[in-house]
Amino acid sequence: MNFKNKKILIMGLGVIGKGLKDALFFYNQGAKVTVTDLKDESKLQESVNELKKYSDIKLHLDGHLESDFKENDIIIRNPAVPKNSKFLNIARENNKEIFMEDSLFTKLTKAKVVGITGTRGKTTTSTLIYEILKYADLDVYLSGNVRGTVSLPLLDKVQEDSYVILELSSWQLQGFADEKISPQYAVITNIYEDHLNRYKGMGEYVNDKKNIYKFQQETDFLFLSEDMNPEYLADFQNEAISQKIYFSKKDTQNYKTNLIGSHNLENIAAARAFALKIGIDEETIKKAVENFQSIEFRLEKIKELEGIIFINDSASTAPIAGIKALNSFEEKVLLIAGGASKDLDLDNFAKIIKKKCKKVALLEGSDTSRLKELLPEDLILGTFQNLESAVKILYKQAEKGDVILLSPGSASFGIFKNEFDRGEQFNKIVDKLVA
């Protein structure tokens, strides 16, 4: 596609840099770029400051203008924008092209694309596949839903023998449905309840996930976990026409790893299955796995102070993540939980909290009142608007050998910008603690 002189609207500048990099990509292609976001300039300051260096790029913040969706040729939709947005509907009514970044990249690239989706484990599996291929001296790139990455600029870097590893959320996969394409290699880690605040039910959520294989060819490959819910596994098996390859955590029982939690064996197994398929030997895979460190905000050990271990699992934005985190420890846990609701069932999370936790500090949010009703009063130290207060009160209660765990099991919006902001604040607070 030739973008020169095309009028392109970036819908959603965002706070983690993707919108900025997309805008600069199209600008460098000779396009006439406009960027719009519902947030005002103060909440997007870093990206706005960078864009202001380019006087030709128009900025329309603190709300969308209907005229932008009528006058621009191409709309680049941020995954956070619902597909039924009234502004996208205006663009459709005016016969404008609407793309999402990762599906557009997949449509245009000559590289081999590996897509990874699932409810949990996407980032770890994607990054681990990337590290294994890098360890094997292959030309490999990591992008998609991984923080700090962007896909479209890779079009200028990749070759036919390159591999591009894309972590793909259910929302990003909506773009693949629009283009009627799927990655050549597709991995589904697992399926659990999630995002029911944005989906009408699990069926709608899973249907978006299916786009990772729905448009594959018979010569493509779908990697499926034998450990996932049998109902979903059977559904994927029956629908996909691509070649199926299966993996299970039992495949990696003898692997040495720095990752906390048995659930990470499933992620390692997924990465192993893909690596074996493309011809990487088991010994190379094992060495890469042994050297692999936990990813930030995913059961990441931050500090040990007076025998008390601090673990940052801020990426835990759903109850199943909190459950898997708690089940990763034999030690007694002092937990920071709660936050904004995704309309998910909290019963099982509460049961595990009662079983595994010594004390709980709750972060204020719409999930927290529901969680409080499910937990005994003497377990809860309080509800906190301030993360620092929650950390300090747990530290006072902790004894040598205990784990202080941030694994909220809820979304971060309200007190925090996002789960990354929540995780970064936790690290700064812990770093300042003294014995």
C-alpha cells in the first residue's frame, strides 16, 4: 500500500506510545496525519510533546470531531476503541478504510507471522518464543500487545526469512476479522473469563479469539494447549482447517526455569512446541528457557527485605490471574488485591485468598466491595486509595519467610492510569522501604 499524500487519522494516541509511533510511521511515509484522542493534553503529555516537533501533524485532543471521520482517507483504530464506536460508524457510512495496526502489518508483511493469544500467559509466551529464536540466531522481532513495541515500522526491517512474534488481544484480533486474515502460525495459551465489562458474554469474547485461526490455510499451523478447558479445545479443533500441534505443561516438567508458578510450565510448553516445529533443537530451547527471566509485573521478584519477599504481579487484571499467583506460593501470602471491575466472578478468587493469605489489603474500586463481602473481616486490613499505605501496613504485619504479593485480580483504572502505572508505583514504594 502506498500511503504518500493519504489523509490518515490515528484514532487513539494512548498513553503507552503505540499511537505516537504509528503517527510517525505514516508521517515518514509521506501521509498527511491527524491524531485524535478522548483524553486531554495533560494526560498524554509525553506523546504530545513529541508530536509537537512535527508541525504538519494535526492534534485533536479532549474529544473526537465528526469531521475527522468524514475527511480522512484511512482510520487507524486503537484496540481500546470499541468496534461499534459511533465515530467508526461515521467513517463506515462515508466509505472510509478502517485498519488496526497489527492486522494491517500482517496483511502487508513478507515475514513469517506468529500470533499468540489466550486469556493468560500471552506476554510471557510471546517473549519466550522471541528469546528462544534469538538464542538460535534467527532473525526475529517482537511486537503486538507487548509494552513498548509497535508493528508497522517493522515493515522496513523484516525479510522473508524473518519471524515476527505478535502478542494479540481479543480486541486486536477484531482487525484480523476485518481483513479476513490469520497469522501463519497461531498459538492459543488458554481461555478463561475476562473482559465481560466489554463483551456481552463469553461466546462473544471467544469468537474474537478465534480470529487467530479462522482465516488460516491448510498449510498453516495452530498450537493448542491440551490443558485448556475441554469445551473450548474441542471447539477450536473442530473449526480450524490448519494443522494442529498440541502442547501440555507435562512436556516441560524437566525444564529448569526462573519463572514462578507451575502455570508458567504451560507457557514454556507452548514456546517449546513452536520452536521444535520450526527446527530448533531441544537443547537450545532448554538453554534459552534457563536464561529467561520473569517479565515485569508478572510474578516478578522485586526485593527481599529481612526475609520478606516482595512480588509484583500487577498484570493480574482478572481473578484467574490472582488465583494462579496465589497458587504459586507455599509460603503465607500478604496480598494486595481489588480494583476496577470487569464483571467477572470473584467467588473462586475469594476461596483461594481465604486458603492462602495471612492478611489482605484492598485497593479501592468497583470490584473491592464485592470482594469484601466474600472475605472474613479479620482477614482484611482495610480498603486503601493509596498503594503506599497498603504496602506499608502489610510490611508491618509481615514476618520473615512471608511473601507480600501485589496481584489485584482486577483492572487498575480509577486509582491508576493502567496496570503498568500500578506496577511502577509498587516498585518505587518497595524500593524506598528500609529494614
